[in-house]
Amino acid sequence: MALSSFEREQQRHEQRRLMALLAPGMFWLLVFFLVPLLVILVYSFLTNGPRGNLLWQPTLQNYVDLFTQASYVNAYVRSLWISGLTTLFALLLGYPLALFIVKQPPRVRLVLLILVLIPFWTNFLVRIYAWQIILANNGLINATLAALGLPTLFLLNTEGATLLGLVYGEVPFMVLPIYAALDRFDFTLMEAGADLGASKWRAFWHIMLPMTMPGVAAGAVLVFIPTIGQFVVSELLGGAKVDYIGNLIQRLFLRSNPPNWPLGSAMSTVMMIVLLGFILLYFRSTTEEDR
């Protein structure tokens, strides 16, 4: 059925209104997201001069170096490994915590959610410095061990300290999506599973976990993506003894003598492509679950 002129005018009016509402957000994304990405992409194909100056000579050598030099390949593999471990430990801590919170009365649940969010009220850098004090050779943990007559431990400037700091910082991002999924879960299904002879673990594995998987997937994405480019935690708690991709990028842009912006840009581009692949996998999995 053909639309009348009045209805067509109404549609055009709604479209203009929608564009007006979207314009500020689109402008923000264009200027502060898309343009910097394009700049990084262009820089990644340039040549680095002898004094760190950019030479407008297109080359693929930066990408060749990334995939042929063992130090860069190892940094990518190490970053993926530490991000995967952080995501796993955040899940192992976050899922039981979210389940505990969702089973509490409404008032207690609200208090517990506020406690989960309290770390966000303090700057992340300040919290990592606090962990430096806790893990230092003369810090809180070792002082307590010495007072008890026990041998002290070398905790700071280790990969374990880096992992601890990453998990500590990212657990809330895992708890909140899982909590939202559990809040919509019908717990009578667990009782039905028990009535049919399923143990608590089997009912959890076959009923609760699959039905709350969208929350788990969202939490995994929220933890994995920021962790893979993290460099502050490994600098302050790991002592920068091991190179991760974030540390290498920061060093190439700011601390190398001379700086190597093209190589750092190529490294950033590859990292963004890897992260985009994980995001697409996440959206594909959630889309298939909704069907």
C-alpha cells in the first residue's frame, strides 16, 4: 500500500530527528575514535628515521618485524596468556561471588553490590601503588610473616604479582554481567533438576551455567580486552622484567631512544585486529544463543 504524502513527510521528520539525536555521539566517535585509529594505521606503514623522525616512505617492514622477531612474537603470546589467565581467575572468583550476592535479600544484595563497586571510587593507579606496599619486601605481608617468625617471601616484581594485580582490578567487570544473568535465572529449574536425580554440580553444569553463559561471555570480553593492552600493572608490580604488548607499545612511543612510532603503530594495529576478532566471536556466540 502506497504511503500518503503526509505519512512520507512524517517518516522524513522522524529520520531527521533520529539523525539529530545521533549526531553528537557520531561526531564524538569520529573525532576521538575513528580518526586516531586511521592515524595509527597510516603511521604503521611509514619508515622510522635515524633520529626517530617519520619518513613518508611506505613500507611493510614494520609488520614483517612483528612476525619475524622472536621478542615481539613472544610478547604477543605472553600477553594473550596472561590475559587468558586473568579472565579465568576472574571467572573462578566472580561467578561464586555473583551467585552469593544474587541469593541474598534485596537490601543485603544492594550493600554487597556497592562493596563490589567501591574500588571504582579510587583511582586504579593509587590502588596498584597500594599493592606495591602490601607486596614489598618490607611490606604488610612480609612484615606479618617476620613477626610470626616465618621466612619472608619475594612477592613484588614477579609475574605472580602482575597476575594478582590484574585479577584484582578486573574481577568487578566479571561479577556485574554474571550477576545480571543470574538475577534473571529461574532457580526453580535447579530444584527440578534435583527432583530428577541430578546432583548440585550436574544441575549447575547442565542448567545454570548454559543459561547464564551470556553473562559469562560478556564478563570475559570486559576482562580480556583491557587486560591484553595493560602496561601499568606489569610496570609497577612486575618490575617490567617481562615484556607484554602494552609495555612494548608504551616503550616504542615514549621511552625508546630514538622513538619508533611506526613500529609501535603496527604493533597497536595488530593488537586491535586480534581484539576485534575476539569481539566478533563474542557477538557471534551470543547471536547463535538467541536463535
